[in-house]
Amino acid sequence: MISLQRLFSLRTRIPSKSTLLALGILVAGSPLASAQELGDHTYATEAIERGSRIYSRECALCHGPQGDIVDGVNLRTGLFKTVQSDDELRRVVYAGAGEGQMPAFGLNDTDLNAIVAFIRAGFDPEGVAIRIGDPVRGKSLFDGKGECADCHRVNGIGPRTAPDLSEIGAIRTPSSLQQNLLDPAGAILPINRPIRIVTRSEETVTGRRLNEDTYTVQVIDSNERLRSFRKSDLVSYEISMQPSKAPTTLSSDEVADVVGYLLTLRGQ
């Protein structure tokens, strides 16, 4: 774990398709086809910090501190209108975007790279830098060695015993996705933690919690059945701090590739 984090702290590789959004850019076409452009840029941690300062000075007034006050654009999560590569994003920042939409800033190459790096880091200048690898290889790892598809559902395919990832690239930042791969126990949301239930009728149920209130709990069990229990009917109700299935150990390059694939998942 330490060696991986140290590696990720050294550089951030930015994909073409996802940085995407900053200035109004809706990505079209096949995610994996467009994603072949990803992973062609590398950025140092220093660039992310520099980009944070430039963003605060030049961009925050119109886009907001979190990059989400322009309709149809969320820079922090990579939601754009027309940009399909990091190079296009640079051109928009440098030359502007249409009449009255966004002025030209004319930044030098160092500052342009810094802005993209900051966006790709999810607006977290103090966080661990991330690498974004090849999404095609990442999909193969997701379905194979990584064993992610054994539990997660994508675009209607796969089980429901773990959260559906069909839109994960639109709602999570690259750094968040990386953290989930490196430390799933620490990153998993409370509502998604695995549970083990024993009822008064001596039935043992394992699965994933979907909802809970004072008197009841709703789960999807290991057989993918939706079930509801009254807490008064339970002998025990345990919430695990660990994922239901330990992740396969991936190399740093493989983690970067899976992150690249997950960023292409933005719903159909």
C-alpha cells in the first residue's frame, strides 16, 4: 500500500476524454472508443498545486470554487459539453469558447498543463496524485484479474451484490476511484457495507444493506433477492467494516488502467 501511494504521489497521467468538462463539453460516441486517446499525458504533483492557484485566480469567479455553477458543466467530476480530449480542453482555456461563453486566457503551456492536472485530481491540490491508464486494458482487468465484475453491475450486466457502477465515472473523481481500489475498506460508504443477519427462525442472511430506519432494514442478499426485515425479528445484525470480497492485488499500472476504465462509465 505504501509503495503504491508513493508511486501515485509522483505523477498524474491525464486522459483525453474525461477531463472533459470543464468548459462545457458533452462527450459523445463510444466511451471506450474515445478513451483510446486517454493516458497520453503525465503531470507532476507540483502541477496540480500550481493549477489550484491558477484556478482560484482565473476560473473560480465564473465556474465556482467547486467548478459546478455553470449549467451542464462540473469540472470537479469531469462533466463537459463539447471537449473530447485534454488538448481540446487546453485550446478552450487558451483561446476561449464561442462568443460570450468563455474568454480567452492565453496561458502558457506550463499553466495550461497545471489547470488540466488540477481538474483531473478532482480539485484536491493536497491529495495524492493519480495516474489514469488505458481504459481498454482496464475493462479487461475489471472483468478478469481484478474480479470486479463478480460483484458489480455495469450497464445492466452483472450481479447486484455490490453497488451498480454504470454511472460511476460521472459521480466520482479519479482520486476517489483510485482510493476505492487501493483501500476499499476505508473508502466504502456506510450504506454499502456488507451485513450478516441471523433471524429468530435461525436463518442466516448475508448481503448488502440498501436502506435502514429505526425499525427495519432492507438488503439484497447473496442470491440477489431484495428482502426486508423487522429488527425485532433478528437475533443478530452485524455490519462488516470490510468489503464482502477482498480485491485482487493489482500492480500500480493495473490500478491506473482500471481507473481509466471506470472514468468512461457515465451511463448509457
